[in-house]
Amino acid sequence: MGIKMPESSSPREPSSPARDDDVSLPDAPVESPSRPNSSNQPGVTLEDLFDDNDQDLEEEILASDAANLPSSPPQTAPSSSEEAIPTTHQEAYSDPNLMLQFYSRLFPFRSLFQWLNHSPKPGPDFANREFALTLPNDAYLRYQSYPTADTLRKDILRHNPSRFEIGPVYTTNPRDRKTLKKSSMFRPLSKEIVFDIDLTDYDDIRTCLVDIALREDFGFEHIIWIYSGRRGVHAWISDKEARELDDDKRKAITGYFEVLKGGVQGGKRVNLKRPLHPHIVRSLDILRPYFQQVLADQEPFKSQAGQDRLLQLLPDKALNEALAKKWASSPDRPSSRKWADIDAMAETGVSKTLNTKALLEAKQDILLEYTYPRLDVEVGKKRIHLLKSPFVVHPGTGRVCVPITAAGDMQRAEAFDPLSVPKVTELLREVDQFGSGEDGENKANGFVEDGVTMRKLSDWEKTSLKPYVELFDAHVKTLLKSEMIRVKRERDDDGVTGSDAMEF
Amino acid sequence: MMRTDTRFDAKRKKVDYKKTQFATATFKEQDYPYRLSFYDVPPTQEISLEEFETWAIDRLRILAEIEACSFRNKSPQETAAHLEPLLKKYLPLSSNSAAAGGIIDQRLRNERRKDHYSHFILRLAFSGTEDLRRRFSRVETMLFKLRFQADDSRERRAFVESLNLHWELVQEEEKRELGEQLLSATPGLRRLEDENWFKVEWTRVPELVEHRTVFVRKGKAYVPMREQTSMVLTEFANRLEKGLELTARALPRLDEDDRLTPILNHLSKNFATPDAGYSESDSALAGAPISAANIDNLSQHFPLCMKHLHSTLRKNNHLKHYGRLQYTLFLKGIGLTLEDCLLFWRQSFKLITDDQFNKEYRYNVRHAYGDVGGDVNRRGRGYAPYSCQKILTEHPPGSGEAHGCPYRHFSVDNLTSMLQATGVHDREVLRGVKEDVEKKRFHIACNRVFDWAHKAEIKKVKDEGTWGPAELETIVHPNTYFKRSYLLRNLGNLPKQDVKMEE
């Protein structure tokens, strides 16, 4: 990995003032970007990569805009946009120098390549794939493409984007799109199916729900869940059948999962027809135990407004009046009690017109409204959609967008804690400190046994990123294996290649 | 339909229908086992040029009627009833049971051959542009649906089986195992025994999956038999669309000797959209007092779009360009002469000088009437008054503009206010209008208002039998609205005339 960086590379620039906000930071941890010089790993030429850090440069970086808020790409590329982060953290996570080191030493390009290429040998699935880079000055570069992992890496290091997104595989190389005779010859061919689920607070239940449905109902296998850096998760489905689905089918899958309709204002958002579809029945079963937790954590019905909303969603007028009366006398009654009150009050027979079935159904709808995962429906509908790549750094939190789980391992999802996701600054520190600790002679050498030979450790293996990359690699391995089996089978089956005779 | 081969291919790899479509053309007598067809295999026999043209025209007649019925929002039953005599005349297609002994005789074979060939000829004619392809595919699917639903159920089932669509019937054991889920996913079904399901790749029924109306497991959708029709139709439409695209790509390379091209061009030109069939005789009202002075009074008969233009004109003493155009053409359509029209605009634009009017507005009115300039072909007639379709789809109004269709271009609240201002108070009607607008059936909303406003008169002509159903068909043109409104309100006054509206 002996890449020599040109002197004039962009990392010299301080963080762009174009980003919104804020403030400088006397208390910024004086955690300087890792100094390659202090690392005592023999034989590693990485130090050559970086010129000695100027004192000036360091101060400049520390004094510059902190808490660079993630901005949506200026173009209307339909990527998921992150919300603004309260600027309490003063660490400059999107500090270009940090990012550069991250890309240079830690980002698993080869893994990403194989995941998108579906084969160890470079092919069109990668070469004709669109990448979109958000540059440090907020410029948005679309239609970038690369033949190999190495070229991708070189370009990322050159541009040092704060983030980059992955798009579809096109019919031809995106860079050549303007040279084509007919514009209709350039169109998306395939792409992983993606879901973007917003979690108001992280929990694995909803991941589990969607994962189960995708595997059991649709028969998809190669599903990996990626933490989106702050408050959401992305699911990426790499099954070949999934990748080749056209927009109509993607819309169908998205619709299948859509339960909440309508905006935040207004009436009932969940209006399901009865009898409930098996997917909904299953979902209710999964979510029901979780509802109590939501009531306790979020207290949705405690306030007057919340209570009014609850009553608005219940069908029986007399019951509602009785409940309102009861709650008027106990203003801070917790949501869980109010929820229990509904059935209790119903049983007293206060309403002669009560339709128990309607009440039950209304309660089911309410439960779903508060627990069912919220999908960003636009994300999954079209192939051309661009979505943030795994392993990029979230500029607001500094955390790496690591995989949460794959292969339907829901226990792992359960164990996931967003607060334990490594931050880029920590990781770089870990690389530097590797081997300087007391433990492990092997570690100090930076070599590890790999079968017969000794292999030099990659930097990410020295950090907390290791388990995440290993998870990703395992997923990719399974994916590649199944792809190769399929290719072999198709070759056997298909005696004759279809001729494209056009004569009618 | 040469499908006998594929039936025995079940064990071998599945045959790509696309390949069969482009298989080397062999000149053999086609065997048509069923009246229905997916038109997978193109015709290969020779026919005369006259047959080529007549068969195509006959089919075109049918397709044009179907499109007109759809635009007029006729129900499937109404459409079928309307089409029945026409189909019998131009494109008969009898079922096997209609023939003696159920044997396919020459008569049946001829019918099916004509159907087969005419379909493919029209494919050639209508694959050229995306618009034509879309419309062709749509009406052909409607025709297929009509025929499918009218088919004898035994033959229909045999036909569907022959299609080899890889629909696997769910066996009893699996049905029992999945019983509860199958029932939940099939609304309206009480007992498992009452229905059968078949398994298909979920990608074959994306809409059913999207709306969660089928049970899905391991990538297979469990579709109840009752959905079979919609699936067959979807399959038909998909294959046709694919076929049309392939045809479109092949068109430039056709080995043609100039006998067919003129016929094909002529065919595609005749596939006119329903609105284009407007002719002047349709709106003429002999003896009616259509003059500049009377427009205010006559505006009571205007549809809402023109009422709005008129009231805006009166309010502002001005109208912007598109509003003037839409209104002028309408006025021409109701029978206002060019002279009177110029007078009308001059008087309405009362805040400007003669000079200004002559310089900026006069020419355009004359142009609209065809009195000057423009296309030589239109000289003398000018542009046709805009149909509802045109008004709905072209040039949505911007700020300060009053043209367009209020049912579409106004917000619901503003629309309601406007209706109330023009005298529509009935709550049912207003609610109905709201629903129509929500469903984007704007001209239906307008018709609803018309029917309510002329309730008494309509009842009268119906009871007395003086007006037939053709005269009370859905209004799709503002001038039709005017004419009908005027006639209904002046039933005793006008000299007896032929009120048949031919469009």
C-alpha cells in the first residue's frame, strides 16, 4: 500500500466554511490526528504517506469549524438525508485529514469491491457501477465508476470525500454515458435492494421483523444490515434475483412492508383491512411485547395532546368520553396505565354501543402505529437510487457505518449497541497504539500466522473495526460462493445461447 | 396458435416464448385450437393485399370503439353490450362449442385467422411510437378481457392450461398446512374448501404482493383462483408490450416493397383519439340567438371552465392569452360568428383603446377563426375548440390565468366555492364532485353537475322518449355541454331538428 500522496492534495485545506454552523472549541480534545511517526511498526511504509504534521496545520484544523453537520448532497440525488445533529460534540469528525487516514488505512476497499462485484475477478457489476462522492467542499460528484478496488481506493484518496454513495450497475460505464448514440441505451441494469429504516431509538426488534419477512416470505438470503451512523439502519439484499428486479417489483416489495400511511398530522395512519395479512399477524406477535417498552420510554399518551390523539384513534364515542373523564382527574397518568384503562373501562360496560371487535382492531392499529418500523419508501423503489456506502464515517457522530448483522443472526442484532460503534478518531488512535501495549509479541511485530506463512496484519485488524469487517467479509464470502455455484449451473443448463434475431 | 409443441416441453427446459416468436418462419397451416390467443406466434401464410387492409380496418374499428367506451367511462357490461353487434359484424370469434360437434371447422378457422392476422398487422402499424404502443396495448388487453370473460368456462380453463404459465396448483396437503394463512390473506373467504390456490413466483403478481392481497412464502405467491383473470390479463399485456417493443426495433429493417407502408400509415393515422372527432356540425344550433350581446345570458349554459373564463373576463375586463384562446375557440364552437366574436372581445376589453385592441388582440381572434395566416390547411376553419381531454392535459394555468379545467386545476375548497357561487348547493352533488376529483375523473365531476343542474329536463326527455341514450352520453367536450344545456332548457322553443350527435 505504498501510495504516495501528492503535496498539493486537498487534505491541506481546512474544513470548509460552507458547512452550516458552528462553533469553535476551546475544549476540543487535543486528540491530534494520528501521527504516523509515533507508530512503531517496523516495515510499514504508511508513514511515508503523510508529511510531517505541521504544528500550524494542527492548530488550524482544531480551530476550524467543528461539528460539521451532514448535509444532503446539493443535487436531488435521492439519497437518505441525515438530520441535523445538535452541535454538542466539538470533535471535527469530518476533518479531512482524519478522513484521509481513515480511507488510507482502515477502509476495507477490497471487501466492498467483492461485495459489489459478486466475484473476485473484476467485472461489469463493479466497473459499470455508479459511485457518487460528496467532496469536502460539499460538491457532489456523480457517475463515477472504477474497474477495480484499487482504482476506487486511489480515487477516494484523491478526492477524500466526506462520504460516498453506491448506485446501480448501468448498461454501460457511467463515465461513458454521454458518448452513447441514444440516451436510452444508458439505463440502470441491476442493484441491490435496499431498505432504509428509521429508528427513533435503536432496537433490534424491527430489524428482526423485516429480516424475517424478507427471508421467509420472499426467499432472500444474502441480507446485511448496516448501521447508518446515527438513527437508522440500511438493509442491503444482494441475491441475484433481487438485484435484477425492475422498479415495479421493488415498488411491490416496498408496498408489502408499508403499514403507516400519511403524514404526521391528521388522522389514523394505520388502516389495515381485516382479516389481517399473515405478515401483519406475524409482525403484531413480534412487536406486541415491545409496545409496553415504547409506552414507558416514549410516554406517547401522557400529555393532553397525546391523550387526545389516542382517543381520536379509538372508535367508540361513549367509551372515549368515559376515559377522558377518568383521565381529567389524573393529569400525569402514565401511558401504560392509560392503555390498560381502555380495556378496563370497556369491561365496565359503560358504553352500550361498544363493538368489542372494532375496539380490538383499533388497538391493534395503534400498536402498529407506534412500533412498526418506518421505512423510507422512496429509498427502495427505484434502481437508480443512491445509498450511502457501508463503512463511511458519519460526519456528525464520527462513527463508522458498520454492519450490524447478516445471515439472519438476530442475536447479534440484539447485542448491537450504537453507542459502542467505533468512532474514526478512536480507530486511528488504536492503530497507532497497536503493539505499544504490553500484550502480545505477535502484535508488536504486526504479523500474524496465516496458515503456513506469516501475514502482515492489515490496519483494521488492529482496531475495533476488526469484528465488523470480519462480519462483512463472511457475508461477502457466502454471497460469492452462491454466485459461483449459480454461474456454474447456468453454464451447464444453457446449451445454446439465445440468438438475438430481430427479424420479425 | 402453435402451442402444441410447448405442452410436451414440460420436462425439458422451458421454452422462451420470445424464441418461438422469432423462430424461422415456416409456411404451414396454422392450427387454432382455441378462440382466445396470446398472439405469441406471428402469421406466416400469404394473404392478399385486400385482406391485409380490410382485416386490419375491421379490427381497428373495434379497437377504436373500445377506446371510446373507456373514455366515456362506460362500465364493462355497457361496453360489452355496445360492442357485441360490432364484433359480430367485424370481428366474430366463435367458441369451439359453437361449431357442430365441437369440431373446429373452416368457419371457425377463418374467424380465428382473421383475428390472428389483423392483430399482427396492427402491431406493425402501432409499434412506431411509445404513445401508439401504449394505446394499442391497452385496448388490445381490453378486447382480450372482454373475450376472456365471455368465454365458455371449460374452454377458458383449457386455454389457460395451454398457456403453460407455470402455475402450480397448491396440493391438498400444503393447503391444509398453510390453511390459516391462506384464509387471512384471502379476504371474503370463509372456508378453505371453497377455494383453490396456485403458486407462482411472486414477481408474476407484483400488484397483489404490493397490496398484501396474497400470501407470500419463500418467494412464491399463493394466488386464489379468482385472481386468475387478472393474472392472465397481466400476462397478456406484458407479452404484448414486449412484442411491440421488439417490433418497434425491427421496423426500420423491414424488407418492404412499398405496398404495405401506405396502408400502415393510414391505419395509424385513423386511430384518432376520441376528442379529435369533433366536427362543426356537432355544435350548430340553428335558430338560436348566438350573438355578442347575448353571451352573458348564454353563459348560464356554459360548463364550469367557460363560466370561469367568462366571469374572470367580466371582472377584470381582460383575459390572458391561453384563456382568450380557449374561450374564443369555444365561442366559435357555439356558433358565434367572427364578426360578433370580435365585437364581443372589443366590448369586453373596455379599458383599452380601439388602437390597442386592433394592434394586440384582433389578429389572434381572426387567426383562431382561420380567417388569416397560419396553416393553409386550416384556412377558413381555424383551430378546433378544445375538448375536455385537451384542456385537462395541456397548459395548466399559472397565476393570473383563468383557463384550464376548474375540476382539475382548482383546489377542492376553491372548486366548492366556485360551484356554490354558480348555484350548485346540493350537498350530495358537491360531495360526489369531491370524490370524482379525488379519483381524478374530472369530466365525470362536470357531468355530475350537469346532470343535477338539468335534472328535471333530462327526466322529461327520458320519460317522453324524445332523446335516446346517444344524446345523453357522457360529455367530453365543452361545446357539447353548451349545446345540450341549451337544448334541454329550450325544449319547446326550437324548431324541430335532428339532435343526433355524431362524434
